[in-house]
Amino acid sequence: MVNPQYSERLRKKSATLPLRPGVYIMKAKNGTVIYVGKSRALKNRVSQYFHESVFNTKTDAMTSCIYDFDYILCDSEMEALTLENSLIKLYKPKYNILLKDDKSYPYIAVTNEEYPRFIMTRKRENNAKYFGPYTSAETVNNVIISLQKALGLPSCRRSFPKDIGKVRHCLYRHIGCIAVCDGRVTKEKYRELVDSAVAFLSGKADVLLSSLTEKMQYASDNLMFEAAAEYRDRIKAINRLCEKQKVVAAPGIERDIFAWYSGEAAGAVCVFYIRDGKLTDSESFVFSGGEILDSSAICSFLCRIYEKREYIPKEIDTAGVLAAEDTAAAEEWLSCKAGYGVKIKTTARGDLHKLCIMAEENAAQKAKEFVAEKTKSDETLARLASIAGLGVVPERIEAFDISNMGDDNITAGMVLFENGKPKKSGYRIFNIKSTKIRDDYASMREAMERRISHFGDASSPPPDLFLIDGGIGHVSTVQEVLDAHGVSVPALGMVKDDHHKTRALVNAYGEEISIAAEASVYSLIFRIQEEVHRFAVSKMMNAKRKNVKTSVLEEIDGIGKARAKALLSRFGGLSGVKNASETELLTVRGITAETAKNIKEFFKTNE
């Protein structure tokens, strides 16, 4: 319910609004945007917030925070929907449901090469054929690996036809690869396998199986038993792939199922993607509980999902009933993007209704799992605060580790955990510049100084707790830096035992805090320590590999650091430079005919 202090003023202001389509922007007293909505009749919609005593608990919580509102008039409801989504992405209001990762969806690309490859990509260009989008890179990689195993397509990084004949005994042949590299596979056979994979990805598995069966029968009838056996094995492999996809509708059916759940503690949206009658993928979005999931919000969120997707089916079925005006605006927006008519329907019976209920149950389950996990995480963080004597529950934890290889590539890695979970967008790497020799304390001092310098950044606020991979010496060094800058964030060291496993925490006074008997706290600290160590080492090794490759090229007459980096960037690594022709080398800026000749001679001499 709106705050009584402001209710009369807000009622009068809303009464002056026109009965036109537009977007309204609700603001808190400090000017923060807390909610963005749209309506085909602004006056009617906005007035409801200040006249009706109850929408639901979540809407009442939002209206109680409203101090003022702005509005923008639009020519149509679809224009209002488009503007609403843009403003939600801009302001990220507390009570709107958000696509928090704002990711670009991954696709399977079939490259336009003499020997096409199947790769994962997030960018669509004109020189490849694309399938998807899929909901995660993991899904894409699993599909590609399944196709490679089923059809014997190469999974190595060799480039064909350039590498054909360079490998006499390919190890991949022993795990099912057709081994193009050994020169015994014709281009026609390779293309046939690629066409089979494309047919499967296109949803034409039945047509593909029918074609393979005919070829197997022909080969068998003509006593071509080896060829018949190959077709038989390929049929079995395709059937195994088909079995992994759940058939949920008649062949040819393409639509998406959209369901949601709104609870007091959490909400969720679940989407089932059905292609050619098969449930090929699904996606879930979980929200913390304060967000408003009404008809308008759901339709806006639905459009934001398809804003990132290339393909939109002609029909989207929802588990719940949406308001007619919201549905009409969403259908118009989706149809405009797709280039053909898109309908949003609520199915009340039959198999699709059962799928809607299944999606709804999935959404409810995801929300319940989120609540259970958050409760457990909150209890763990509260217990950590208690045993470590912290002033606040450490919802935001930053952990540091120093990694090096001798005196080279000294690196400080920082990982961020929010509410007990890693947040990779907050990971940072610091290439240490203040010391040229291995000195963990000096390195830690520089990393902490640089981290503190970014405390004023909106995207990088101070944490509730610093965790340092090390003992009393590391923590004391960090504490000195914090004290010098007047920073009151507590710092603790993560002490390891003789087996390099987490043993205890230690503060700047040298007092050890045992966590051995605290299973949940121990598990959290162990995960944080392992993650920051992994991150720091991986970044250090990447830097080391780049330096090694660059230094090798710098041994060649005419090649300095800049040209070495340019060559590695142009050809994708040292092997690419090695295999490039003199003509190809000349395409790199700064490489002369003489330098290109020197490069070829260098690799020929050092083979």
C-alpha cells in the first residue's frame, strides 16, 4: 500500500495522466528507479497503484516505496513494450524481473570450409550454417561431442586438408574417429558424414534414417558387406542420439512452453523448447522473491528472452492466463521480430496442457531449491561471522592468492563470492609490477593497494570480508595496507596443512580459528580457497605460455615483441605461424619478404 504521506499527491498526479499508451517509471525518495511498467492507457493503470488497497504482497511492497513517478507517452502499445524493455535493462529496477546475465546465446556453427567443422559460437556471420540457439555452452558442446562420437567426425584441432597425410597412426582412430589425417578417407565420405550431422540438427532424423537404411540394404544386396556394416553402425548411432531427446508431441510440432511460479520467498520462469515434436532444450530463470510477476511483467520478460534468440516459433503456449492487452502487445512485438505471425495461447487440455503443467512444476521446484540453498548459505555465512567474530554477515567475500613460476609472471588472482556462490563477473587479475623477484608479501601489498583504489567504482564496492590464501605473514601485510587507507574490512588468512588442504583461518593477531568441526563453514572456505588458487594459477600459466611463444619468435632476425604478438594473433598460435606460407606471413603488418623467409628457415632448422 502506498505511503500515506505521499498518497494524496500521487493520486492527483496520476489523475492528470492521459488515456494513451506509454511507460511509467516508479521512483523511491532518493531518486532510484524501483519499477518500470507499460500500459495502453496510462491513467487507468498508474491510478490503480494509488487507489486500490491490495494487489498482492509484492506489489504492495513496491507501492510502499514509491515517492514519485515519471512517464513517457508512446504511439502504440508495442512501442511502449519496446521502450519498457530498454528502460528495464538500463535501470535494472528492484521489483522488475531481470535477465541478470544478459547473455548472448550459443549456436552450433557448421563452417564453410572444404572440410566443414562443427563449432560453438555466439556470433552469427554469413560464412557458416547455424543451429540453435541453445541455452548454454555446455549443451552445445554435449551435442557436438555426441555427433562426433556417433558419426566418427574428428574432434582434434588439426586443419584439413592441410594436415592430411602428416599423421601416420592417428590415436583418435582407436576411439572411433574416421581419422581424416591419415589420408585414407575421401572428401566425399567426409561430406556425407557432415550432411548426416546437419540432417540430424535440422530435425530430419527420420529422413536421415530412411536414407541410411536404403543405402545399407543396397550395399548388402550387392555384397558390399563392409559398406553395409558402416551404414548399420551409423543407423545405430543416430538412433542412440534420438533416444536422448524426449518425444513430447507429434512430429513437425514446433512451439515453446512458458510457465512461471511466484512465491513469497522466490519466483521462477521455466521455458521448454520443442522442435519437431521433441523437447530439445529447457531454460529456467530464478528470482529472489521481491520481483513482481504479473501479466505485464511476464509478457515483457518473454519478449526480452526472444530478443536474444534468432528463432521464434509460430506458437508459444503459456501455463497461466495473461491479460489480453499484454498478450496482444507481445504478439505484435514477436511477430515483428520473427517476420511472421506469432501467437501466444493458453492451452486448457491435451498433451500440451500436460507439458504446461510440467513446466509449471519445474518452475516451482527451481524456486524451492533456490530458497533451500539460500537458507543453507545464509546459515553458513552467519555461522562464519559468529566463529570469526565478524561485525556483519559476510555476504560479499573477496579472496586473493599469489601465483608465479620462479621470478616470472607474478600474478595475484582475486575471486568474488556473493551469498556463498562464485560471481565470475567480479573476478580480477593483477599482474604484479612492483617486484621482479618472487616476494609474496610485496605482491600481496600491491594487489591490495590496487584493489582499494577501485572501492569508489559502482561495480566494485568494498567486500564484507577479505580472505587471503596464506598464513599470518600474508594477513599482517594485508592488514597494514587496510589500516594505512583507513579501510575497516576484516581480513583472514586461509591456512593449509602439510597436505596443502584447508586447515583453519587466522587473523592479523596470529590467532587461529578452527573450522574443522564446522562442516558447512569448512566446505565454503575450502571451495573459496580452491577456486582462487585455480584462477590465479590458470591466469599465470596463460601469461607464461604467451611469453614463451613470443620469446621463441623473437629469436628470429627481424622479429621483435610487437611483430611476434601480431603473428601469434593473426595465425592463432605458434603452430599456425609455423604452418603459414611465406605469402600468408606477408599479410601481417611489418613482415617483409626477407623476414617471412627467415621465419620459414627458422622453423625448418628447428624441426
